[in-house]
Amino acid sequence: MEKTNNTNLKTKQNIEFVCLACCTCKRPIMLEKSLASVSKLIIPQGIRIELVIIDNDEQESAKNTVEKIINDLKMPLHYVVQKERGLSKARNTAIEEVIKLGATHILFFDDDEILDEKCLSEHIKLYQNSEKAIISTGPTTTIFIDELPNYITKNIVFKQKTSKKTGQVINHSACGNVFFSVSIVKEHNLRFSSEYVFMGGEDGDFFQKAFNLGYIILWNNDAIIYEMVSKSRGNLRWIFKKCYYNGYAGNLLKFKNEKSYLKKLLFIFKHVLVICVNIVLLIPSLLFGLPTFFNLVGIIIRTKGKIDAIIKTKPIDFYRNISGE
């Protein structure tokens, strides 16, 4: 297990009442599949479970889906509309609703995700069996719900293998599959930053702050969620846009507090060389097939995103437009 230098460890809160929280925006078809998986979750005995849906669309595009699925659920459902668009706005509304309901813990998932039936129980198991786990985060594995060519399905954007072990301490998490104590937001008034309202990365920023406050994050390979990819994302235009975003957003968070101009210049120089080398390799890569070629193009675009993040130093609006159904 990886060691941590964080000595300000927090007292664990007993799991009594868990809210499952999903933020959604204009993706009713995916949301219906996601909520159908919630209805199949294994619910541990003795723990109260309720579902919170935050509809980040003033037109209430999720309302019909919620009404359609509500009778199939094993738990109470709370439907809340947050008219002001943005990831941070929706996630913070979810937090406020969870606090209002009096939950002790929250499991965040996204509207384009299918929960494995053991996802919740495995998060709870790790939390209860570990002396220091306050946050449990697990893998999000891609599943293709439409038939797509292999140069799409084999693209690096969709490869999510990890060498992390269950119980390993990490210093960050995404919101797509994370379970944590509500004490995190109550004790320190911690919220998702509006700085990243349309870029994304607000979740990485949130959990990095939580870790720095002493809330230990453990990786959990047994708590699995599946991210749905349809034709709306299974295309080169979306893939290359995502490659750029991955490079940009990750580096913006990494370098936002970096004061050394020399370190930034060395990083830029190194990655300009990476781009040049990969451009030279583009034509020969065709000998190995289209997946290799387009992966190389994606690496070039992602690397450019990394460089641009250091130069521009401002969040981009990746999530202003919705992809999916």
C-alpha cells in the first residue's frame, strides 16, 4: 500500500444513510440506462439508501425519465432542478440536497454510467474495513453501446487500465465513481470550485483539497462503474477534442500553483520535441493500421493541450455543449 505524508487524519463517520447522487443534463436515454442499473444494486442491510437526481437543465429534460423509472427503484428518489448550467453548480446543488436530507455518506456517479450491482456494497466494504478510508474511489470502464470501428474502440481515450491496487492511497479522484463521508463538506464547507464550471476538473480539485485537509482517499478496484460510449462520442471529432481536453485540464491543475518559469519552459521544450517526433512517425504508423495512426494523432493533440495550458493558464469550456443522448 502506498504511504502518505498526510498526518492530519480525520475521524471516520459510521455509515447510516447513503445518498446516491447523479447530475444530469439533456441525456435522458443514457440517464434511463443509468437509473436502471441503480435499481439492480445490492443494498447492504441496515443502511438507509436514497437517490438524488440533479437536473441541470431548465427545460427539465430528465423529468420524464425519472417518472418512468421511479417505480422500479428500491429506494426513495429526490428530483431537483438546477437551472444555472455548469458542472460545479450541479454538483454543489447535489451536496446541498444531501446535507438537507441528513445523509452520512454520498456516492457520486454520472448520467452516462452504469453501476455494477456490487459497486455500492464494495465501496461500503472498503470504507468499513479500513481504519483510515474516508473516500473510496473506483475504476470507470468503457462499454460501447453502439457498433463502432476498431480505430475508435481501440483509441487511447477509451483505454482505462490501471496498475493501482485496492487499498492504495491516492491524492485525487474524479466524481464518476466515488464514495465519501458527508463530513468532508460539512466540517470545512468544501465545495466544487466555480472556476472550472464548464471545463471539468472541478472534481479533481475538490478531492485534492480534501486529501490535503487529511481525508484519506483509497483506490477500490472492486467498486466498478461502466461509462457508456455511443456514436455521439465514438467518432474522431469527439475523440480529438477529448484528447486536447485531457492534456489541457490535467496540466492546468498541475501547474496552476507553479511559480518557476524555468520549470514551465523546460516542460514546453520537452513536449514540443514530443510533438515533432510523433509527427515524423505519423506516416510510418499507418503500416500498423488505423488504430495506431489515430492514437498517434491523439497523442500529438493531447501534448499540444498540455503546452497550451501552461501558456493560456485559463479554464476552457469543454462541457458547455452536451455529448450523448
